[in-house]
Amino acid sequence: MKRLVQLVLDLFEPATASPTTSAEAPTAPGEPHFVHPRANRKIVLSNTPVAYVMVRARRRTIGMLVGPDGLEVRAPRWVGMAEIESTLREKSEWIVRKLEEMRQQQAQQAQAQIAWAEGATFPYLGQVVRLRLGPSAWSEGAGAVLEPGDPLQGKEACLHIGLPLTASAEQIRDATQAWLMRQARRVFQERLDHFAPQLGVTWTRLSLSSASTRWGSASANGAIRLNWRLIHHRLEILDYVVVHELSHLQVMDHSPRFWDTVKTVLPDYAQRRAILKTETLPPWQ
């Protein structure tokens, strides 16, 4: 019977490995190049030692999930390790490529880490905004207020937050995130209302997501879920995700008919999609 394999590039949910599973030595010398913090097995894939998590689960297929921690493999209890490792080797190039992409993404995010203090900067709708703390005419009674910038005059945009200079990094981060989430809801609603008539659909409810690997989702009942961190991106990139999810209210899969639907509103959706995949956003930690 043909083996069924599920490949998923996503963050995986924490799982408890089987206590009866023992780690295997790699078939090539040297320490594993990719090591999951909860690794309980080792294997060499495309000449690259990989330490991964092996979990037995109630499922019908072998699943391979690549996340920030590394590779996790979930398999039915009745599938032997020889078959699981054979499947891993068949998909070795894909696995190693995704592990390397995830490592590079984490390195970029580490470089983009924000030091939450007076003068810190962060992206908002594609522009750089600088944080200013302390009571002022801008922030008094409002909590946080954006002072628009003027690039032609060399004036930067500033977000004035009514917090003292002695505020902790966590307080500054949380106040900034709260403001960004309010702006995200406002902007998302405006863009949904703008594009829905063009697609001939009606959305019913908007909710904000904090997912690490998914920008949005749509339900057949018209409910739209968008990642609030899209507010960091330029409006034309944000619009791609809005149109993508609204298009799912017509076509719930990613068939050619779905992409044709997206194209009716955004002829250049492919370019916008490519930019969304490559832009690095600051991690909120």
C-alpha cells in the first residue's frame, strides 16, 4: 500500500515524546547540525546530521513539521522506524532546506530585535516610527498618539506614549503593541470594506491573530482572521492578504480559480506575495 506522507511547514504544538524511544547515533561523524531542544532521535539527511523529535500519535499518516525549534516527526503507532526513516530520507532535501530557511529567518529576526526604550524604532505601514516617552501635548489623555512624519523635510514619524522614561521594557513594548493592534483593527476593517464589494462578497466578523506562521484565514460564514503584525507592512502588501482571505469567501481552496479571483482585483498579486515572504519583521519578545 502506498505510504501517505504529510508535509507541513508550520509551528508545531508542544508534544510529549514517547519515553520508550531512545536516541540513535548519527550515521556520519560530527555533532548534529540541526538540534531540536527535545530531540530523542538522530538521522543523517542529505549528508547533514539532524536531531529531531519523534512522537507517536493517533493519526493515519507520517507528518513532518519544521518550526523554530527544528524538526518534529509524528507517526502512527503501527508504522515502524525503518519506514519512518525511509520517508525522512526520501524528503531529505526538502527537510534540510526548510531547516536552513528557518535558521536564517531566526537570525534575521534576532538582528531586528527591538530594544524597548526611549528612541526605539519599529515599522508601521512600511514607515519607520520612533518612540517618544513622557507626558506631552501629543499623548496627554490619549495613551499613545502618532505624530506623522514628513520625509521630504527629513522629519520622522513619532509615536508619543504617555509613559515615564523609567518605564520598563515590557511596559513600553505592551503599550506599543496595544496601539498597533488598535490601528490594525481600524486599517483592516477599512481595507475589507474597500475590497469586499469588488469581489462581490460580504465579510461578517474580523478577529486579530498573533499566529507565528500564518497571516490570515477565512471561514465560509464570512468570518475573517488577520494577523495584527500585518500592520508593520506597507499597505499594498497588507492589501494582498486582505484580498487573499476575501477571495476565499468565493473559493475555499487554492485552485487556479482561486488565484484567478485574486487576480481580478490585484493583477500583481504574485509580486506582493513574494515580498511578503521575504520581508523580516521585528520579533515581539
